[in-house]
Amino acid sequence: MPVDEGGEPPRHGRERRRRRHVWPWVLGVLLVLLIAVGGAGVWAYQTFPEQVKTLFGWSNDYTGSGTDPAQVQIRPGDIGLDVANTLVAKHVTKTKSAFYDLLLATSPEPSLQPGTYRLKLHMSAKAALAALQDPENRVESTVAIPEGSTTKQILAITAKSTGQDLAELTAIAKDDASLGVPKSAPNIEGWLFPATYTFQPGVTGREMLQQMVERQKQALDAAGVPVSQREKVLTLAGLVQKEGNGKDDAKVARVFLNRIAQGMRLQSDATVSYGAGGTTVVPTAKEKADKNGYNTYLRDGLPVGPISNPGDAAIKAAVSPAKGKWLYFVTVNLKSGETKFATSYATHQKNADEFYRWLKANPDYAK
């Protein structure tokens, strides 16, 4: 057998062919492994995208307190996962898990109240959570309506507090039947419950007034007023609200009912002023002579409708008046609200004289 100079015999041709067949098999195995690993990678990424990214140095959270302003609404019934999804959708936080994991890790568990909040784009989860827990970041309009306010006053307060157009609110109020006010009522007066309301951004003027009407119905139901008696009770309660002092409302209601029972006119200055569009405590002679459905100097019984929007106390007084035979009352001190009651006209005249002496000493209250 020939020998090379190096002393090694030449390799057999069949051996060389056998070695060539090994590499395709190895490559096939490697290819299968790569496909398997790749498939697992795709599955892992599709199932846990944020975790996979994190393995490669990607952060699932922003840093800092954010950039441009943004608003986020938490709806009633939203749970932590809902809030996390909303924050991502609004581009406030980077990922759902950044915020949701923080909620789960925080003890005690944070309480997130429904409402609209001022936040910022690209906030860290920690900064977003802190902002949602800060009441100063809530976006809302507060409308505080005093008891005894008239509809005109309520519309003005609502417009000023919410930015609603006053003319539009007035037009909506005139369409009172669409707000649930019975067709038998002359207007919406008396049907807007006096309270403090909180309205979220986007609430319409119609929805605001609708809420006030519904709240008044709730007050009437709570007082046990039948649906058929609602307007009558509100008319008496609205009168009591204007003429009473809070403490003696039940006695004021009794005086009006006693006078009606005896066929006496109510002769309420508050009804005269309302019907004539006046604002003074003591009506003028011209206002007392004004013929309208609210002038109880000229009209028998209750006025044609409420003259103010009464609260719970006045409604309760109208439903459950005090027991007594009083036929007269007069507030002798408008500052303290002191009111005196009488069963005879002579006693009432003495009380009225006391009031006029007080009014003379305090002329600003007559305006």
C-alpha cells in the first residue's frame, strides 16, 4: 500500500461519504430545536409580553410624574383591573401590570373613588396611584342650593357653578313635564330639591335638573306623601319654607291650615311678593293689589303652586303640622327668626307692631 510522505495512509472514499451524511442530520435536529424554541418564544411573548420584554431589559413602567395633562374617569363599580386598563388606554401608565401589580402589593389596599381625575400622560404607576387618591385632582362641579331658593335662583346658581348656559337651563326648566313634573303643576317651582350636588364633566344641564327633580320625589316618598298629593304638599311646604324659621315650621303650617279650614285667606306677604315678581320682605300696596294666582290677599286657599323649593324639614312640617288653634303669626325679628303666634287678631296686632318697630330699627331688612 502506498504511503504518503507524512506516513499516514490515505482515507477511504466510503468513509468520507459517511462523514458528509452526518451534517444534514445534525442541522435537521438543530432546526427542529430552533423551531420548537421559537414557537415557545412566540407563545410566551403572546401570553406574557410584558414579562418577556422585562427579561431583555425592557421596563413596564414609566418614571416620574408625567408630561401633558390628561383626564381619567373611574366609573361606579370599576375594580382595580378596570382602572389599570383605563390608565393604559388613556396613555397615563405604560402597562396594565405596572399599575395593577402595585395595587396588589400595596397594603392596605387603596380605595379608588368613582369620579373624573386630573392626571398626566406617561406617569409612573406610583405617581398615578397617588394622584388618584388626592381629592384635589378630582374634576367636578359642586352646586349648593339653599332651602327656600326659587327656581330662578337655582338656575342662576347652577349656571354659575357648572358653566352651563343660563338661557339653555331656563328653556329646559320650562319643559318641566319632560323632567317628570306632573302636568297639573303650573311650572317646575317646588320640584327642585335644595341640596349640594356634585356633577362630573360631561353631565348635561337637562341631567342636572332631572337629578334635582328625582331627588325631590325621593324626599316626598320618604315623608310618606302619596303621588296624588305631591303638588299640594309642595305648595304648602314651599310657603312654610319661606315664612317659617326652621324651628317653628310645624306651627306655621298649622296656622295656614287653620285659616283655610275657617275660610280665612292666608294673607301671606311671601306669596304676594313672589306672584308680583318682587323681592322685598314687606310688599308694596301695588304688589298686594296685583291679581295673580299667588296673591293670597286676593285668593282663597293656597297659592296656585309652590313659591319656593322646600327641603325635608318644611315638607315634614306640611305633612305633620303641630296641634294648635293659632290663626296668626309674625316674625318679629328677621335676624334671629323669632316668630310669635296668636289665636286672636288683637294679640296679633301687638306682635305686628313689635315687628314694625324692629324693622324701623333695621331698615336694611326692608329692602
